Amino acid sequence: MKNFSLSSVLLALILIMAQQVFAYETSEEKALCKKPRFTDFNLPEYSAANNNQQVNPEAEFFFKLPADVDPSTITITAKQRPLPFTVESTSTFHKVTAKIPASLTGFYVRLDAYAKSTLGCDHHHGWLIKVSGHEIHAPAEQ
């Protein structure tokens, strides 16, 4: 009878220790995996809060990603169509630049971007913009 209860206790301890080991590995992986952060988007996003701002047709836009992003994994789409873009890299970030296609003049457009870090973590990000039906000119200075 004592052997049975001692065996049960040992089995329980082994299971608890195994769970602790696997839990540690999972948190270790999470600490190493940092999702890419999209920053410095230069166009005004469309919303009622910012007075429904619009952007010019064929407006150039950019955003930045950290240097640990693999530039070959970056993609940008507008209305689910791929956009051509350029990447300028420095030791601390990648600056991604593209243009709004003229064919999207007068439309609401969701710009979606995707990137994957060199550690294997990926992230999607997007911005909603409204492309004006005509060229928007800055007010003349007086």
C-alpha cells in the first residue's frame, strides 16, 4: 500500500515538473519573438474624428519598420491588390515608400502592410484613407 501512494506522489511530482519545463520554454520563445512595429505613417487616416481628411490621388506615402524585419517579406496592398514599393534601410530601421494608384481616385482605400522579423514573428497592419476625386491644393498663404 505504501509503494502505491509513494508511486502516485512521484508521478504527480514528475508531471508538475514537466509542466513547469514546458511553460518555461513557451515564455522563453515569446520573449524572443517580437512582432514588427509599423511607425511614422505619413498620410492622414480617414475618420470622422479628424474631419474626414482626404489625400491626393497618386500621393506618396511611407512608414518605418525596425531593422530586425526581413525586407524581402514586406508586402503592401491597396484594395487587396499588391503595390510596388521601395525600401531604404539603415542600421536602425527600414523606410518603406509607395504611391496610391491613380485608379483609386475617389475611393476609400485600406492600405494593408505585412512584414516578418528575422526571428520569425510576423505582423499585419493597415490604414484607412480616402483618396480625393481631384487634386487637393494647400491654401494660399496671405
